[in-house]
Amino acid sequence: MIPPLLNSAHDGSNGNDCATFNTSINLPIEIICRILSFLPPLSCLALKRLCKTLDKHISSASFAFQNLSCILPNNIRSRNTVEKPFEEWDALYFQLPDTYQRSYNLICWKHLKRWVWTSPESVEESGVCLMTVIPKSIGLLTHLTHLILENCGLVDILPIELMHLTNLRVLSLCDNALTGHIPDELGDLVNLEKLNFGCNSIEGPIPATIASLTNLTHLLLHNNRLTSLIPKCIGHLVQLREVYLYNNQLSGRIPRELRHLVHLIRIHADNNHLTGPVPVEMIEFEYLEECDFRNNNGVYCTQYFQQLRY
């Protein structure tokens, strides 16, 4: 709803529309924007259509920062953690354009280390709209160590900006509807310990750059549309405890390099198009409890593996 003091009018001197108060008292655009900055962001954005000059100013990054600085309560600023129950302002974040999101990051999430949202249920019950895409501005949250957005209804491709978060130790985006390929830049996340992209619609190969993730203990890529080979460089990830690759379209021979993953507890690669033997050296793995390569193209293994609990 447009505030009663603000209407659109035409400035007869130049033929361009401009904002006036009471359609008669002209005010400099800077003063108008200062007044508007105390309005809720969505109300401000609705006023853009009044005139081109107002549109230009309200769409600017400086106005977005000014507006949010005026209306965001102090108790949500400079937080270290964002998690359920959802803050009203955090839900609003995803209804705002990129300029506002970037300003919000600088004001509220500049020092954010943990972002944990694991279900849309509480948001749906409250009638608040949650995000459907991962915003590109997420790349500004460089202090994040835990990004867990599970079962949040996310769609679209994995934004490359995620790969700017080099302090991440846990990245979990499972149970969404994400598409596209896993970027080669995944290898930049050298501090990563747990990677979970399970239960999405991600396509293409597992990038060879995964070899850089030498701290990884959990590699969970199940229930996607991944193709090509299991990369041989997986043998570099000697800290791995759990590997879930099942229900994909992976093909080629099972890499012998799996024999280096001596700390494995569980490996599931069933329901793919893999061939060849499971490395016999894995029989000696002290901690191995589950080893499942069923429903592939001619995979065979020793009686020991067949007796392991699936």
C-alpha cells in the first residue's frame, strides 16, 4: 500500500515523473529516500514503480543498506548461528532482491558460522515463505563452518558461490531438488569433513578435484543422476568413514584405489552400472561393517563381503 503522503506526479519542467508530497510540495529525492528507509523493505520496493528516479535510488545497494540498518532489530544482528525456530526476518531475506540480501549479510550474518535449517514444516505452519533457490550472496558468508539446508524445497543448480566458503567443515544440502553438475571448484573446500548432496537431481561426473578434500570423513552423493566413473583419486581420501554412492548412473570398473580407505565403516554403491571386483584388500579393513555393490553390471566379491550386513 502506498503511504498517503506519497503520490506520483509529473514535473512540467522536464516532462519526467517525480515523487512529491501531497502532489504539490517537492522534496529532494535524498530526503524522500531517507524517509522511506524507515519503511519495511517490501513496502519500499513496492514504491519503485512510482517513477524512474525513485526506482533508481531504491534499487541501489546504498539504499538497501540504509533501509535494513533502520529497521532490523538489534537482537538479530551479528549472530553466529541461524537455525530453527525460524526468525521472521530470516524468512524475509529470501523474498528480497540480491542487493538487499548482500546488505543483510553484512549487517546480520557477517560473522555467521552455523546455518542449520533442516525442514520447511515450521515455516509452512506459520505461512511464511522460505527460499526456493540458494542465493548467490551466500558466497559472502566466508566465516561459515556448517551449512546445513536439508529438506528445504531447494531447486535450481548449485551456485558456484558456494565454493567461496572455504572454511566449511560440513556442507549438507540433501533431500532437495537441486540440479546441475558438481562444480570443479568443490576442491577449494579443503577443510570439508562432511559432504552430503544426497537425494537431489544432480547430474554429471564426480569431479576429480575431490582429491583435495583430504579431511573428508563422509561422502554422501546417493540418489542423484551422477554418471561416469568413480574417480580413482577417491583413494586419496584416506579419512573416509562413510561413502554413499547408491542409486546413481555410475559406470566403469570399481577403482582399486578403494583399498586405501582403511578407515571405512560403510560403503554403498548399489544400483549403478559398475563392473569388476571389489578390491580384495578391503577384507582386512578393521572397521568395515557394510559393503554393498549389489545391482550393478557384473560386480563380484568374495564370500566375506557377501556376509557383511547390508
